[in-house]
Amino acid sequence: MRRGDVFTARFDPRSGAEQKGTRPVVIVSHDGFNESPGWRSVIVVPLSTSLAQTSRGPTAVPIDAGEGGLRKRSVALCHQVTTLSRDKLGRRTGRLTQQGIARIDEGLRAALSIE
């Protein structure tokens, strides 16, 4: 598992406006953590196929269909970055391009106010 990989993930149980159900996620945690067998969680950005999410501004990053093995055009919801147990990850569908990872990095900087 590496940063930029796309996996399916189970988000239940969740509450409020958090993303729910099974959906794709992009791994954004550092590969040092991702490759450590003792580290049981990963940091992810959930994806949505609701293109209405793009109106949320720079923290909603469009991803084209086909990238990362995605069947539909999707939106990375960087404002909903979260930590998940590795047990909640399903199958790996692919990997984002370097440009795709860079766009998500920009969305995370906007969401977390990092310059």
C-alpha cells in the first residue's frame, strides 16, 4: 500500500455529514506509515461520484474516470480527510498519476490551511 493508491473502503458507522457506506478512497498517509506492519491505520481522502461536490471549492478535487481504476468521474473530498483502520479497506483499484496526487495535495493544503 502506497500513497496515491485507490482502495474501496467501508465507512460505516459514521455520523452527521461524514461520508458513509462503501466508497473509493485515496491513501494520503506517508509511505513510512503505510509500509510499517505495526501501523494499523491509514489516512485517506474519500471520493464521491456526486459532481455537485465540485462546487465546494478548492478542497473538492475532480478526478477523471479511468484514473486510479475509477469507473466514474469522481471528486476527492479533501475537506473530509480521515483516518481509517486498515481492516476497513477493501480491494485496490489502482493508483493516481503524479499529477492527480499533486492536485489532492493542493486540496489538502487548502483544507488544512497549510502553505
